Amino acid sequence: MWLDDEITEADRRFVRTHHPARALLHRVDPYTGLTEADFAVVHRWLREGDGSV
């Protein structure tokens, strides 16, 4: 799982190349930080898989 305020194509490429398992790259607004909506996305992503990160 990758939570960041800047996710670029280079980041996506790195994850595709070096991370064989499913991965979540989620952008967080740098001005508001993590919000309940962000946590909901993470929670939903974890429930959809086997729970491993």
C-alpha cells in the first residue's frame, strides 16, 4: 500500500515492476492530509483482497 501526495507514472511503473502482489497507490491531498474518505478507500481495498499488504 502506498499513500502519498505525489504519485507519478514513475511510481506506478516501479510498483508494476517490483511488486508482484496487488498494490494500492492512493493519492492524499497534501493540504488536508489523510481523511475519513482516504481511510475508507484503504479499508475497502483491504477487504477486497486477502488482507495482506
